[in-house]
Amino acid sequence: MVEIATSLLSLEKEENLQTLYNLEVAGTDYFHIDVMDGKFVKKDTTDLMRRYTETIEQITTTPIEVHLMVEDVEAYVKAYVDMGVKSITFHIESCKREKEIRNLIAYIKEHNIQVGLTLKPNTNIEEIYPYLPYLHRVLVMSVEPGAGGQEFIEGSIEKIRKLNAFAYENGYDITIEVDGGMNEKTVPKVVEAGADIVVVGSYMFQSNNYKETIAKLKA
Ligand code: DX5
Ligand code: ZN
């Protein structure tokens, strides 16, 4: 059954404590923390996302997954490894050299945190193949990183299918996660293509019954 990671990018500050608690009770499998540095993408969510992470740590037992949309990956990895998060995923486009990516993967794993690589819609899936043996997760962006509420990019389905087939053929035990434009229409398509986790932002916050929404997407 597909797992649901709720993205907090669309969550307004003032409502968050009760909402986080309601989401935990509704059964979200993860909280998805969208860290944006204002350089890799225009928006800067660094302070807000750090506060959300601290709050979630204090009031729920739901695991936290971090999606770094930043240029200085090392600095943000160092900041989040000490915050008790379950996984950290960074963009392959943020790193210039293969050696840097390998060092970051090793550093995250040394801190007993799951590691993922993510890629923008225009980046070929083949670019992450060399790292698959070392990754726990691959996050396939089905929208351009930087904002919630965007349209799902249909081309993502082929990417997910190719990744799923390649991982299977090579015996890589990779969790495939899809992020962006997830709703009751797009989730079945990406699950059929091989997605294990879907990140849901605006669709979740448009609903007035999180439990129902989560159950519908998992069905
Ligand atoms: C976009 C973020 C996504 C986004 C998903 O840069 O990485 O996690 O918040 O939001 P929706 O579900 O509204 O596309
Ligand atoms: Zn995200």
C-alpha cells in the first residue's frame, strides 16, 4: 500500500500545531519538510522548516523526511542530521562532482539517517543510476521544485517506470517517492508505475477531512 508523506509547504504558520496533531491522528506516514534556501529555488523556507521540524519532534512520533532544495547541501545536511529526522534527500543538481555526492551520501548514512537523491523534471533518470547501490530512496519530482499547488508533469510517469525497472533488474532495494501535484487522479498513475511513497501538499490542505483523504489515496 502506498505511503503518504504530507508536505508542510502549504501549511500556514498560525494553524500548525493543531494541524500537525490532526495529521498524525489521520495517519500520515511521514511529514515532508521542504527546505528552500532562496538560491536553488526562489523561496526561502529555512527558518519556517526548522521550526516545523522542532515542533514535530516535540509533539508527534511521525517520522520526518527532509527534502533539501538548497545550493550548499553540506551545510543543511549538517544542520539536519542532529535534528532526529528519519531521512534526508538532496538534489543531484546541487552538486558539481560525483565525489561530493558520494561524500554526502556517506555522511548522512554515518549518522544512521536514510539517504535519498532527488532530481528535477528535466534531469534524466539515468543520472542517478551510479548512486543507486548506496541510496535508500529516490525522490522523483513531478513538478518543478520551488512551490506547492503546481500541475503534475505527466512525463514523470515514464521516469518512475524506467527507474523501477532498472532497480528491479539490478537488484537495488530502492524506495521510490514522487513529489508534486499528487491527488486522487495522479496517485494511482504513479503507484502503477512503481511509486512506494507519494508526497501530498496542497491536495491534503484543501481537504477538511485528512483521514478520509489519506484513506482515499491509499485505496
Ligand atoms: C515543491 C515541494 C513539494 C510540494 C508539493 O518544491 O518539494 O513537496 O510542496 O506540493 P503539492 O502537493 O501542492 O504539489
Ligand atoms: Zn518536497
